[in-house]
Amino acid sequence: MPKNTPAQHRYGDQRPKVTPPHVGLGDLRAAVGLTLDQVCDRVAEVLGEDERPTKGAISAIENGHRGASVKMLAALCTAYGMRDGAITTTYIPRVRDAALAATA
């Protein structure tokens, strides 16, 4: 039996793919119940004390004011108890409600 072509799906018509839900890192940290200091401690356990991030660096990453290396993202996954690769940057940022209210 030939393989399905892109136009054919095993289960017939399927919905178009959508961007999966995502949670901001600050919201995730709050949900897990960690402080910035605790995240810094956990990241330092993974990366080593010589690469310990500051609270300001973690805060800036959470708020999108600075990027994070692949190594830092992997350390943050470990710090939050997530599987490796769970934190990605391959999404279109959403406009937060506060930003919408400010422009209204």
C-alpha cells in the first residue's frame, strides 16, 4: 500500500495546525513556586558557579529584554523541572493584555 501523500491523511480531513499554547517564563516560575534566587541557584547547579546568572539576567530573559543561549535554555528547563528542549524560542510573541490596555 503506498504511503499517504501530503494531501491525504490517515484520519481524513484534519484541522489546520495552530501554534500551541505557551506560558511566559515569569508565569512559569511563579506557578512552580520559585524565586529568582532559587532559579539562579538551580541554573548554577547545572552550568557551574562560574556561569551563575544574576537575578537581573533571569528577569531580563523572562521579560524578553534579552535573549538566552541554548545552554541557558537547557539549564532553565532543568531548573523548572521540565524535559530538555521544552523551552523554545520558535514562536510569535503575543501581545500581553497590559500592552493592549495601554494602547486602547
